[in-house]
Amino acid sequence: MAANPGVVPWLVFDEEGRAVEPVRRYLIVFVARYNRPGSVRIYAFDLLRWWRWLRVVDVPWNQATPAEGRDFALWLGATVKVPNAARTVSTATAGTINPITKKPYLDDRCKPRTIRHSNAVIRSFCTFWIGASEGPLINPVPLARSERRRPHTHHNPLDPYRDEGRLRYNPKVPRRRSRQMSDEQWNELFAALRSNRDRAIVALAISNGARAWNSWV
């Protein structure tokens, strides 16, 4: 995979240096929906992993079945990522929890959110080609429909049908515990501020429950 100067900023290439055509055509549509270059890069990486997996198991991309989707999700959960460079400073902290921020440090395994995103990208890619009548007969990442109720029970006949249920091979995401600061840490923070003005600004932000907002969302 490499950057591309054309309309599609990132492409997946084969051993001969040619762009993988099914992925390229899918990414053209993805770009046409005004997705950002960063999103195109992430989708291309996910499709590159999927493409390599199919090459290893010797299954053509348009003949993949839910068995390949299942095995690929299991492999992502069990494999160890190959880092670009050997760990040095982060060797001791990889996979542990920061004692101050309570935020986990990244390790060399794929997180559940990474696997879920990969499944969503593969399903979108295969749905695109199934709609074009050129892809697999069955989506390799099917939905896990509920057995307790009939799909589209309360569907409005004037609205289009939408997929119901989560993806079948999605791992569960651990529930995040809210992070908080101790009284001692708050005292250290206010003591480090140099003026009452700064202390007043921080106190106001804390008391009204203001949260950081990403302008790109």
C-alpha cells in the first residue's frame, strides 16, 4: 500500500506493483462520498490485511464466505503485530495502565475496536461488490440477527430497509471505566498554576462540566 497522487490518496498494490482493481474501484466510491484522506488510508489498510489473508488461505476475493470472515477475525484477535521498530522506552509499559491517567498503554495485539472496524470495512467492501453482482454470493461478515424477534418488526413501509443486528464476529468491547483525579492531584494542579486568573478559568471549566470538543466531528 502506498500514497497515490491521483483522486484516491491511498491505494493497495499487488506484487507486480499494480493497483488492486477491486479495492481501487471501491475506494473511488468511498472518496466520492467526501470522506477524508485519513479515512481512506485506514480503509485501505484494513482491505490490505483482508487481501493478504485471502492470498494466504488461497481463496479468491469474490469467493470468500463467512468461514473466511470468521477465521480472519479470530486471527486478528490472536496474532501479534509486527512493529516498524523494536520497542525501547515503551517496553516496560506496553499493555499496562498509566497509574495517573488510568489510560492503558498500547501493546502489540489488535484491540477489539480494531477488529470491529476491520469487520465493518470488509462488510462494506463486499456489500458494494455484491450490489454490483461481481462479488461473493454471501457477505463474509454477516449479521448476528436476534433469535428473539423478527427483523424489521416495526419497519415503516415508507422508509427504506436497513440492516439490523450487530456483526456476527465482532468481539465485545470492554466497558470503559470513568477516569477521575484524586484530591491530591487537584491540589497539585492548582498549585502549579501561576495566577488566580488561571485557577478561576480551570475551576469554571470543571464546575460547569465542559468537555473538549473536536471541531472535525
